[in-house]
Amino acid sequence: MANHKSALKRIRANETKRLRNRYQHKTTRTLVRKLRGLSDKTAATELFKSAASALDKLARKNVIHKNKAANLKSGLAKHIAGLAA
């Protein structure tokens, strides 16, 4: 167990951040999964905006690697491009 006040605070802060990161990561994965399941191009385009934004936010906060975010966004864009209008 930590002996210093700052170490105790760091433990609390780390746990809070871990839970927030976990929630945001899971929410983004759900968005991506939902987008991949869509077959309507207009709905997919609307959902892509929020999914791409969420992926960028995760990459900016180092929850996921920036290249992973770019790869996911690229794959989703290809999926949308292949949908019939």
C-alpha cells in the first residue's frame, strides 16, 4: 500500500481515468460495430461522423494508437463507399 499522500491520490486518479477510458473505448467499439451492420448509406454517413470523432478522441488521449484509429476510420469509410445509395 502507498505511504505518501500524493501516491494515494495518484491511485484514485488512475482508477477514475481507467474507468473513463474503458467506458469511452467500449462505447466507441459499439458505434463501430453498429456502423458495420448498417446497409443504408445515409444513416451510415451520419453515424460515421460520430464514430470518427470518437476514434479521434481516443487516439488523442492515447487510449488507442493513432494508426489504429486511422485504420478503423479507413475501413469504415470503405464500407460506406461500398454501400448502395
